[in-house]
Amino acid sequence: MSDAVVSMSEPGVLCLAGVLDYRSGPALRQQGKALIAGSGEQRLVLDCSAVVKSSSVGLALLLAFMRDAQTAGKACEVRGMPADMREIAGVYDLDEVLAG
């Protein structure tokens, strides 16, 4: 089992890492929301390049983080989505929303 973490790896870059699933999702949701609220940057990047595996929970997290950023008046983009996340996004027609 891989630990999942969300961290502000550098100013304005929220990094998701590990396995994103129903076990890790709730804690990551709360941590990410707090990190976004505490960020002084006007642009955020949601970096998924360190995600090992993701279920649809990973997409739900990205959408929630994008909503948090929008609420805080911050521009947001997603980068480094692994293949499994891109495939799930395609099934739900979220390709353009999560393009990155």
C-alpha cells in the first residue's frame, strides 16, 4: 500500500502523490482545501505527476480543489495526470475540464 499525500511542494504548486482512492480521499480533501485557502498565490497548479494509482476519487479531488481555488479567486490548472486518471476523465467527459 502506498501512502497518499497532498502538499504545497513550492508556492502555488499543490502536489498530489501516492494512491488516490476511497481510503485516502477524505483526508486529502481536507488537507488540500486548507492548503489552497492558505496559499497567497493567485495561480495554482494541481500537480499529479507523483500519483501512483487513482480511482474516480482522484478526479473528485481535482474537481473539488479546482472549485476551492475558484472560490478563493485563484486561477487553476492541472498538470501531470497519469494515464489511469486521464482514462477515467474521458469516461466522464471531463477531459477538457481537467486538461493538463
